[in-house]
Amino acid sequence: MQILQKADVQLWPLALFHLDGRPNWNIWNRYLAGLQIFAPDRKSELFPENIVNGKRVRRAPEHICAIFNFLVDLLNPLSHDYIGKWEIYTYQSAVLAMGELMH
């Protein structure tokens, strides 16, 4: 809950987080790429400002969105009770991708 209390709505919309304060990486992925994200009622879009002059705009450069998408796909099983053993190449890929994001 601490992150929800500290999050600046102007900087990071609360819709990007779970109720317990953890980031929702799938929503972040769509948010950064400027993709449609529907409200829970499925009738309205959460971020209509992603559309400028009738076109969707990214909130991050394309290569950053691609790396973030890769990380979300790679790490998603861990948040769903993954019991298998990770191979060394999985760790290396994740570390290299995170390093590229920080570069």
C-alpha cells in the first residue's frame, strides 16, 4: 500500500498498479506502448490521452517498449506460481534486457 500512498497521479496513474501497490506489468506494457486499456466496465478507455490527432502515441520509444514487452513475457510466469527451474540463459537475457533499459 505504500506505493499507492506515494504515487503521484500526474506521474504514474494508479490504474497501473494492483490494489496492494504492486505494479501491474501487463498494464504498464500496454500503457508505455500507447495501446488500448479498457476500464473495468469495458465501456471506456482508461487512457484516452494515448490518442493524438486520431493516432495512438507511444509513451516510450519503440525499442524500450519492445524490451519491456520481452521482460513482461519472460517474467510473467514467476508471478503465477511457476515451479520450474530457470535456465541460466533466462537470467542472462533478463539481466541484459534490464541493462539495456538503464543504458
